[in-house]
Amino acid sequence: MRQIINVKDIKVFQQFIKLCANRAGTVLNANDIGGQLGVDSKTIARWLSVLEASYIIYLLPAYYENLDKRILKKPKIYFYDTGLLCYLVGIRSEAGLVSHSLAGSIFENFIITECKKDYYNKGEEPELYFWQDTNQREIDLIIDKQKSTYLYEIKSGKTPLAYFFKNLNSFKMLAKEKDKKVKSHIIYGGNESFKREGHELYSWNYLLEKQL
């Protein structure tokens, strides 16, 4: 890759990839990355496009439906290979992953990537999005299908907590005002799947059994 894009300073490019890894699961801010590296925005954009074309990263677009004028429109960044992501942020063991400050983001990255791969393996082109507004309300994954819109909050915790449902409820209220049909789900780190407060809760193991 460094040869393809003719990187003159290898160390800067390596720092760039690590900065991307440390931002996995967050809204992409290319200007912030460029500022830390002392690299202009055009170079950052070019490097990002090469990482995308090489299937190292992908950018999850923001949900396009204008349910609220305060939504953010920049994409979020994820890595196709969660193992590579762990390596880039310095994780070398299972214990290191569990205790790492980015464990929740890495779990989110894993779930969304597996969902994306599952669709591709079935020859389908999924319409995947995320939603976030200026009040930091966020839905991690939105899948648009013909009859309904499916919402997924992704939490690494093994026990469902009240705050897991907060953003789903907010989005459903906005959707109701627009007469939009939505179905809400939580994918979490526990082992049981069940229904609570109008939401379906899925164990992360569920992804191994059924496509979202």
C-alpha cells in the first residue's frame, strides 16, 4: 500500500493507520487526524480511499432520513479485520482485550463487520447506516429494508441495563412522528435472547445463527 500511494514518510503513514484504529466506531474527523500528523486534508482523504479500496477499512454512512434536523452527516470508521484492529491498538491477548479502554468499540466493530460480511457472502448489498444527532443520541446500526427499518444498539456488557434502551426509545419517538415503521433490537455480550420493553435483545452469539 505504501508503494501504491508513494508514501515518503513511512512512520507518518503507520501513525495514520494507528490513529484510524484508535477511532474505530467513531465519527470520522479527517481534519483532526491530519492535524495530529501535520498532513493536509487532501492527503488524508487519499490515504483513506486507499484503505477503503484495499478492504482494510470501511466508512459507515449516516442515516439519510431527516427525522431530526440536528443529525450528523459524517461517516463512522470501521475495520474489516477485527484482529488487525486489535493489533494496531496494542492488544495482544484475550485478557488485554477485556481490560482495554476500546473494548466496547472493538465489540461494536466486530458485530457490524460480521453483519456486513454475512450479507456479502449471500450476494446481497446491505443498506447499513448509523444515526447520531448533536445531542449525542446514537443508534449504532440501522438496516433499511422494504417493509421496515431495523435498529440495533450494540453493547458489550453481559447484563442489559436501562441505558441500553434510551437511544432506541428516542429514535422510535421521532420515527412515530413521521409515521415510519421501525423495529428495535439490542445486541449485547450476554448469552440469552429475549424481549423487553418492546425491544428484542439478542446475544452476540445470535449472529452465528441468523442474519440480521
